[in-house]
Amino acid sequence: MKNTLMTVMMTSISEVLETMFFLPAEQQEDRVLSGSGLLENPDTLSAELSFSGDVSGRLIMVVPGGLLAEMTENFMGESTDRLSRALMEGTLTELLNMVCGNALRKLDAGHSFDLGIPAMLDISSVPSDLPAAVMDVSDTRIASILEIQD
């Protein structure tokens, strides 16, 4: 189930980035977060969204601040110089809502899920040794980690 869910999540990330943020995304080979280069960027932000139901877990997304500013500008229609950190964090948490909602909706209709409330996550608490799906987006990259509870 985890492989199926991860495939659906990656498709959902691409669809949401392209339709809501006007940014094409291309998946790279899976790797661990520590090898993605994102942790070395001091303005990288992360957030998580838990889900429960037939399968429970959480999705963590890690996005560099520069890309998040571009995403917020595209999504909110505000110029970059008028963006606050709160707006950027709101964009990241809304990205999680859209990605998870879209992905979980696409799974077999026999599965039911409830989404939690997305929350910002201190980058130092993101599990950097777990496999991460890395995507190239607008000359940089983002990463997502899917944790499934047993």
C-alpha cells in the first residue's frame, strides 16, 4: 500500500504544482532527504499533514524559501516584496492540504481517510534518513516524505 500511496502522492504533487502554482515538476530518483541538498539551505521550510483511516500516516514536504516565495506569489497574486513569512507558511500548509486531499481521493473508493490539520515543522525535526521523493521544480527541488503507521 505504501508504494501505491507514494505513487499517487507524487502524481498529486505534480498536478497541484502545475495547476495551482503554475510550476512544472519532474520527479527524480528517490533518495534520502540528507542527500537532496535541501537541508543545507538556511531558508528551507517544512510542514506536515497527518491522515488517518484505512491507512494512517503523515506527509512531510520540504521546500526552499525562494521557491516557496515564487509559489506564494503565483498562488496569492502578490508581488514577492509584499510577502510575509505567514503568507508563505500558509501556502506550504495549503499545498499539503491540496496534495493529500487529491491523492487520497484518487485511491480505491473502498478506503476512507480523514485529514488532520497541517502544521509547520522545524526543519531539524524532519527525519532526514528516511527515503524522500525529490522533484525538480523551477531550477531547484522539493522533497516529500511519506510515513505510514503500522
